[in-house]
Amino acid sequence: MKIHLTLLALNDLQDLREYLEPRSPSGLANVISDIESTIKNIPGSITRGLRTPRDDVWEKISPSYKYRIPYYFHDDVLYVLRVYHPSRKPLDYKVILQLE
């Protein structure tokens, strides 16, 4: 299965890098590793993940740092829609499905 990070997810990761890198490069590496591991494990997961307000979008939470990763399957592609921490403003699930 192919994994595709949408532009919004890539922007989220860039924002995370810009915030954490000057504060703690090793912390950034740990957070990115946690997120990447979570994303790589989604296709092989026994459960789909957490339900969201949309029937077609599911969500996984990174185990160590609790980043929420909403995703969508279409054909044989896993689309990672966003990567965000729940301490941020909640996502609007009505408009989350933007597959660039």
C-alpha cells in the first residue's frame, strides 16, 4: 500500500520542525520517529483506528507524544490528512478531506 501525506499534513510536520528544532533537536527526532512509526503501522493495523465525525476518515494517535493522525483510504493509497497535537485548535472534519 502506498502512503501519501497531503500538503496539509506536510505543512503540519514543517510547522512542528520549525517549532521544535531550535528548542530541542533530539526532542524533534523523537517526535518525528513516533509519528513516522505510527503512520507506517496504519496499513498493517488490526483495527482501523478511532472514529471521527466523518465515516470515511479514521484517526490514529502516536503512542509516545499523542499526535493525532487522521487518514483516509482510497483504492490502494493511504492518505495522511493532517498531523496535529490535541492541544492545538480542533480540526474541522467537514473540510478535512483535501487530497492534493
